[in-house]
Amino acid sequence: EEAQEGATAAMANFAIWRSRIDVPQATHDTLAALAKKWPLVAITNGNAQPERFGLGDYFEFVLRAGPDGRSKPHQDMYHRAAEKLSLPLGEILHVGDDLTTDVAGAIRCGMQACWIKPQGVSLLTATDSRLLPHVEISRLASLTSLI
């Protein structure tokens, strides 16, 4: 019982420090604009808590690996998101920065995929480019003009 209390306290402290990040104003502006037009969902393999760093209000809900299904690229959370949104998989655009977990995972389950390419990386040099994204952007703000 004492070990469980200690582990819970340690994870709570970790979550506080994990969430001390500075989110650029451009990210807030982009998410706010997109959320006015489309329902946004966060799907994470990690323990990110968008509400702790000021992004929670933009998302309809957050799905996390573990409680909400197996981690990406497994299809569990993609299907759960579509079900909760009452949308067909093919009408959803999954946006992410990882070619394997985000792009390949989304495409394999039937979603559209947008790759936010990290600086200095291209599809020609990326080692994990198995499936090509439907869209490639270099910054999140580009989505406001695309959709």
C-alpha cells in the first residue's frame, strides 16, 4: 500500500514537470482556428496531458495508449476516435510527426495522414518512410490554409 502511494505521488510529480512546456502562440492560434471548423482529437502514445499546458480546450477528447487501446501504430485508438466522433475513418485526417506511428498507422487503418516533417528531414532521407503521407507540411500553422 505504501509503495502504491509512493508510485502514485511520483507519477503525479512527474506529470507536473512533464507538462511545464512553453507552447508557441502560433500553436494556440492554429488549434483555435482549426477547432472552430473541425472537431480535434489528441491521440498519444505517451503521457502528455494537453490540459496541463494550455491546449486542452481545443480538443474534443484525448486518447492515450493503455487506457484507450494499444499504442500507435496499432489501430485501436484510431478506430476509437472515429467511433467517438461518429465519422468514417476515411474522413479523418491524422496529423503527426512520426512516419511509423502517425503516418503508417493512420494509413493502414484507413485514415488520411498529414506528416509534420521535422526540420532537416525529408522523405528521401527518413529511414522509416514505408508509406507516404497524403500531405506533408513543415509547420502546424500550414493546416489552416489546407483545410
